[in-house]
Amino acid sequence: MLALTLYGLLVVYLLVICGRCTAKFAAEKGRSRGVWFVLGALFFPLPSIALALLPSRAQAQP
């Protein structure tokens, strides 16, 4: 039971790290941190790739 609890904590910790990394990158691009945190935690590499392809908010608005 202890091993299962530790494994669950490790998975949650990794999800938070992945979400925080994606949210930080989204903030640099001028996007919302909260939405990208959730997307980054759930589907880690894909939101980061999508953010890299999207233009920043400053470039998108004249």
C-alpha cells in the first residue's frame, strides 16, 4: 500500500512539473497560464509543441 501511495505521489509530482513548464512557456508567449497548465499536465509534449508553433500575442495583434 505504501508503494502505491508513493507511486501516486510521484505521478502527481511529475504532472505538476510538466504543467508548470508548459505554463511558464505559455506566459512567455503571452498566453493564459491556467489553461496551459492543465493542458501541459495532461498531454505534456503536445501543448509545448503547439505553443512553439503559435505566434506570441504581441505579434498577433497590430
